[in-house]
Amino acid sequence: MIATVSDRDLPAFDCYRVLGVATTATTTDIEAAFRIAAKRDHPDLHEDAPRSTLRMQQLNLARQWLTDPERRARYDEARGLRPPGGRSIDLPDIDPLGSWSGTSDEERSGSMTGPILASLASMVLLVMIFLGLGSWLTVGIALAAGIVLLYGLVLTILGAVG
């Protein structure tokens, strides 16, 4: 008899990312990654014990889910890494913004807000120049677009530096 696992039991975090393994990792790869991470992050080795304890709990849970074939199949299916029915598919591990190794999504710098704002403001300025600055309204719009353009450029520069 196969026990089914409900969605509420699925880990809320990315097990593969927690262990630092690819979605195609073998059980041997997962065990090796777990041992390395456990040696590095064990609470006995860190002053910030509560944070390290949470990290070890995540490592243990990720290992439990990814080394059990039934749990892993259910986890992969729920995460969209495997179609229903158990057939395995290969998803490319490509980040269109380049490599962000060692950082989580929240830690990423280099937001696209600056370049997008700068692009939009540039387009508005070009339209205003093309149409002419015949009224106070168009002058105000062009001035606002210029300010947004400068703000977008500053965000772009800070994003590239940070």
C-alpha cells in the first residue's frame, strides 16, 4: 500500500536549492551534498544557534524528501518539475539574468526597475520633443519625464554597482 502525501505536507522551500543540488541529482549526490552542508551549518559550530538549527531542520527535511523516491516524485510533480504520472522531464537550469550562485531571490541586486523607468521616460521625452513643447502641459510632462529618466539612470547605476 502506497501512502499519499498531501500538498500541505510539502516543504514550503526549494529542497534542491537548500541542498545545493540540481533537480537531476542522484540519491548519492543528495546524500553527499547533505553531509557537506551539515558539517558546514551544524548548530554546534555557530554562535547563532537558532538560525543554524533552522538551517539544519531544512537540510534534514530536504534530504528526507529527495532521497525517498515516492516523496521526491510527489514533490517534483507539485513543483512542476515532473508531469503527472511519474514521467521525468528535463528542465534547463538557465537564468536569463546570468549566474546568481550563492544568493537567494531576495538577495539579488540589479533590479530591472531603473532600466525600465529610464526607457519609458526616454520614449516620453522623444514623443514630447517630436510633438513640440507648445503648452505648459507638454512642458510639465517633458520635465516629469526628465526627472523619471534621471531617477531610472541612478537606479540602474546603483543596481550595477550593488
